[in-house]
Amino acid sequence: PAMENVANFHLKYAANASQVKLVNDKPFPHTLPTNSTPYFNNNSNTTGAGYDGPGECLKHVMGHGKRLYAADPDDVIHLTFWKKIDVSEFVPDSGVGMYSFAWLYVPPRCEYGTCTLLILPGRCAPVMPIGGSDGIFARYGAINGIVILKPCQGRPIDTRRFPHNHENLRGM
């Protein structure tokens, strides 16, 4: 019911119900699975789930139900579109769990043209976010003109000020 509660919360602020999509028939608690994500508590599943979470998300949010296509996984040129940027002016408080850097993915056609912005907050390291769902979102960005801003969580959180921030305290 936790994810249903989150979906219901977002429904309160959505202009219409079609803006919120809850997928609750997949065994992936608190994650956005990719085709290679193993099923929960099943390390023997080496082929993965076969569920393209990033693709389904983009199909719903940006494709309006129409499937979008991603760059070929073997085409690594899109990896060069990531840039580490300084966001310290937006993170003046070091106790909120955010780093003073973020990752920005800008496909060449978006350098001077109009593109869509996707914000993917989450845990990240000082190294380029090329794996997992971040890498897959980037493959979609390369083909579909999607700029990705990835604010980075992972710094310590001031537990005196935020004692009930459990998701972030666990590393979100």
C-alpha cells in the first residue's frame, strides 16, 4: 500500500487522473526495474525481468501512451553527452542530503534546439551515471531529444532537523 499512498498523494495535485500511473503488478519494491533487473530476492534470475521501467515511464509521461525508442546499447557515443555541473548555488544547506554537484545530459540536438527536460533526483556518485536506469533514460534522451538533470542525493542529512526522513536516511 505504500506506493498506492504515493500515487494517491500525486492524484490530489494532478490536473487529471491520467497523469499518474501506478504499476503494482511487478515484484520490484521501491525501484524502477530495467530489462536486466533480477526479480526481488531471486539472484538466480540471470536474464532479468524483461520490464523496461524507464521506457514505460517515458511512454506515459512524454509519449502520451506512444512508445519511444532508445539508442542502441552498443552505441556508446551518447555517454559523452553527460556533464558534471556545479549546483552549489541551489544547495546552500549541507544538512539536507544533497551534493553541490549534479549531472546534466544534453544530446547534441538539444544544445541549441528545443528539447524536453527530465529531472531524475536520486543517489549518485562523482562518476558519470551510465549504468542502471540512468543509463537507459540517457539512451532514450539521445534519440528523443530529452535533456536529463540528475540532482545528486547522498550527503549526510541533519537528523536533528529531519528525524523522520526515512527514505533519504536509508540512501534513497
